[in-house]
Amino acid sequence: MKNFLAMPGILKMLTAAGLCTLLWVAASTNGVNVFGKHVSASIWWGSGAGYCLLLAAMITSAASILMIRRSRYGRSVYVAGWAILGIDAIIGAFVAQIPFASYWSSVVGHFALTACVALYLYLSKRVKEYFLERPVDGQLR
């Protein structure tokens, strides 16, 4: 908990968001809304899109735990998890049979945001300092 409290504010928010992705998986058991179109749970999970979401949620949640532990791998795993969430959005739109022209800007926006998050995680002086400090629990990284 002390490591989390020592995080810069934006990093705390990103860490919490990574942990919350598991809630998306739980919510998808009743079906999902993909770019305004409802997709039933059976189609969502039967197509594999649900499993892609589960994978991304597991990765972002694990990355959040790694970042709390100040692991040097936490940032790269976190960015990978959010990139997989973008891929899942594309898969979901394909499953919902939505034309690419209807959602391409959302996908571009997601990957632009992911790039901004990556830049923050690697270029922010406060984030770099956070990861360079020894973990409060004394465990090795």
C-alpha cells in the first residue's frame, strides 16, 4: 500500500484503471455494447472476443500489481495490455459486423491514447524516480 501511495497521481489513476479491467470481463458475461450495437454474451464469448478481453484484463491487472511492486517490467506489460484492449475492440466490431468506416477513429484514438500513456510512463521524471526507488516492502525487483 505504501508503494501505491508513493506513486505520482496520474500513475495511481492508471494503476487503478488497470485493475478495473477485470470488471469489464465480469460485465461482458451479460453481453456487450460494441460501438452502439449489442452483442449477446454467447456470441461475444463464442467468437473469442471475450477471451481476448480476458487476456487483456489479466495482463493490465498483472501490470498494475507489477507497478505497485515497482517492477521494471510493469510499464511495458501495462502498455501491452492496453494495446491488446485496442485489438479486442477491433475484434468486437468485427463480431458485431460493424463496418470499419464506422469506428476507425475510435480505434485510432485508443492507440493514440495508449501511445500517450507509454510516453508518460517512460518519459515522466516523477514516474522514473518512482521506479528507481527501492520498493517499500524491501523485495527485489
